[in-house]
Amino acid sequence: ELAQAVGLDMAAWWQPTAEGYFKHVPKAAVLQAVGEFAPESVNRLAKLKKADIAREAERLVQCSRTADHKEAVAAFVVELLGTAAEDLKIGDADEIVLKLETSGELDASLLTWNTNTLNDGRYRVKVVATDAPGNAIGEGLTAESVSEPFRIDNTPPVIPSLEAIAIAAGVRVKGAAQDGQGRLARLDLATDDGDWRSVTPDGGLADQAELTFTVVLPDLAPGTHLISMRAVDEAGNAVTRAVQVAVPGARAK
């Protein structure tokens, strides 16, 4: 009331931040405050942890400096930061692989990238938003956020060895599969033009970078058969290798 009486705009002199306010009040108080300037974000923030809520609330405060949220974010920059090294560090110039910029109103909060052209490795996504173009010089605000590291894997596994041998019990299929970036997710086998069927690797679990497998196919009819093996990694990359095997006819008694 005093601020209103003297015509003092508190928002022009002080704005709550994560470190200065939001991290030091109960979660309910933060959500109540967010409801005053960004009610459409309350339900989304309610599902986050307290530290994440505080950071997101600070960002929303910065974006709410104008009446229209879309106009406030006049510039939006997304950078894909990555390196093949395991110890990913933010700030190195050679980490910036892709940078997209858009100006004006933002009508969507979801951006989809086709990462098939990127090199394999560990990456982070950095998002930078600023309202500087819509404010006076020196009064613009900028916020940024960097994601946790994630892996991009565009290279399919390999099946370095595959053999099929006719034995008394049927056809024994034996081989190995490897993935250079992550872990294998599953192994599949098909006979001739039949459907793919899952194969249990040696040891029972398909969650390693290298797997071996041995399976016996009983009751194959005499003649030549095509045995196809497929390996799929966690990223969905797949490789197929096939081998022929001749099953002898029944011996005359």
C-alpha cells in the first residue's frame, strides 16, 4: 500500500530470483507466486523438484516483464554442445556443433531436431533467451539453461561372426554381436522368409556392448535355408547378417 501511495513500482527495483528468494520459501509459496504471472505453468512446475522449481520460477519472472510473454522473448537461441570425450565441458569453442536462432514471437515450446547427421558422442543442449531487442539499451535480461549430458548414437552394431551348422538335433546357430557406442538391446533371428524371433544371448541378458549367442533350430526341412540374424542397440540402430545352411535329407535305413 505504501508503494502504491508514493507511486513506487517495486518490480522496477527488485525482482525475485532463485538464489535471492524462491529457494528460501516453501514450494507452495513459489507455486502461488508463479500463479500470479504465469498461471499456465503452475501444473508443470508442481511436478518438479524444489531446486528446479526455483530456477524455472526465476526464468518465468524474467519473461513476464512485459504483458505478453511471447513478445518478451524477442530472441531465442539454441546451441547443441557436444564432444566425443567423456569429460564434457561447457564453454569450449569446439563443442558448439549446431546453433539455431529465431526472433520475434515464439508459438511453440517444443523444437525437434533430426540428429542423424551428427557425429556419435555425448552432448548437451543449451537454451538462451533474451528480451533485449524489446527493451531499452541496458535493460534487457538474458537467461540460459544447459541440459544434462546425453548420448547420440547413429552407428549400428556389427555382427562380426555368424555360423550355422547342421547337427543331429537340427541347426546350430552361433555368433557374436558388438556395439561401439552403447549397449545392445536385443538379438533377433529369422529363418528363410519367416518372422523375426528373439534370441536369448549367452548369459541371459542383452544389456552389454558385446554379446555372444548359441541357439539350436530343430525340425528344419531338408534343403538349403537362409538364417538371418539381427542386432539392435539401445538407440534403435540395427544391423542384419545372413548365412546359408544345408540340412541333409533323412538317411535311408
